[in-house]
Amino acid sequence: NLYVIEGDGGNVAVYVTGNGVILVDDKFERDHDAIMSIVQRLTAQPLKYVLSTHHHADHSGGNAKMYDSGAQIISTANARKNILEKRQPNAPPNVLPARIVFTDETSVFLGGKEVRAHHYGRGHTNGDAVIYFPLLKVVHTGDLMSGATPLIDYNGGGSVLEWPKTLDAVMQALDFDTVIPGHGPITNRAGLQGYRDNVAKIGASVSEQIHQGKTQADIAKFMETEHKWAPNSLQQQWSVPGFFTELK
């Protein structure tokens, strides 16, 4: 009864219970009708909750229409604050924050099933939530795991140094076999460990180069060559300048 909607925006998890549906994330606003069409093909049960992994519009941009569909939206307190303070510079103007927030942990119980939301620390942003399905031993990481390489959103409170510690906490605290990343294919615990190790490697190598006196242009070129960060990517725009504040 757990499904994943891929494609445009972040990966959406759909958990079907006998008393309603729980989503993890809701993509962009433009994706709302497609999401709801899939949900309605899966079940006649109503949508009850959307658990948000973080504030970015490719994961929370559909919040307004989800409210119109009758859902309650839950996020970390920091994710709500980041939306209200417009911490994402390229976000559309109408992203609405969650009305229910938590700091460390909360749970939703519906149809005899539990879904837990945890905040273990900074990484992609300062408001990342990891969503855990204990009966299924599945986690949805949001963009704490995303694609082939991380995006550290320093304007949203992210941290390349704290990110590996946050994923260590996830792996120590939760019993899971399957990982739904924020973007990209479904993987497993070993895949998440590999991603964590790559983030740690980036932090260590960039820190070393900054302490050697390398310039921002040098680091940008290194990231392009070694980690395939395209010249105009968000990684280059958001993460490289932030390295020089966090790692100096």
C-alpha cells in the first residue's frame, strides 16, 4: 500500500490506509492534478495528510491546492519558517507553509498504520524531515539524499559538515531496508551510506582546498571536474559561495 510518484518535482510517497491517504511531499503546484489522479486510481479513500520533507517548491509547491483538497500539512518548524521568510530565492510567490509543525519527531496514525516524521539535524536545509514507515521498514529522506550529488542550500540553513552527522543519526535510529530519495531511483541502506560518504568526502576535500588558499573560482572548477556540478547549476550558485563561510 505504499507507492512512489516520480517525474516532475520531488518523489512523492503515497501511503494508502483504510481510513485515508498520507502523502510525503506534493511537488510543484502544477503537478497537483496529476498526483490526485493517481491517488484516485489507487483508492477511493480521501487524502488526509501531507508530510513535507522541506520547504523547496519542488516538494512543497503544491501545498495550497492540497489544502483545497482537504489535507492537513505537517512540516518541521524550520521548514515553515523558511517558507514564510522566503528563503528559496527562485520559489514561486504562492507557496504556503504547513499549519502543523514539529521540532524533533511526530507521528500520524491512520487506518491502523503509523507514519513518523523525524528531524535529525541540518543537511540539505535546516528543516529537513525524514519520514519513516515502521511497518514497512522504509524511509523517505527528502533531499537529504537526492540524485547523484548533494545540494547544500546555505540560504535555507544547510550544512555540508552537519549533513553526514544527520544521516548517521538516521541510520543509527531507524530500522529500514528501503530508501525513497528526494529525487532519483529507490535504493537501500547501502545506497544511503554511500551517499553519506560522498557528502563527507566533498566537505573534507573542499575544506582542505580552502585552507590551502584556493579561490571560489578554483573550488567551482574542482566541483565541476570532480563532482560534475554544471557551471550554472544550483550547486554552483547556492553551495560553492557558502563553502567559504562554513569551511574557512
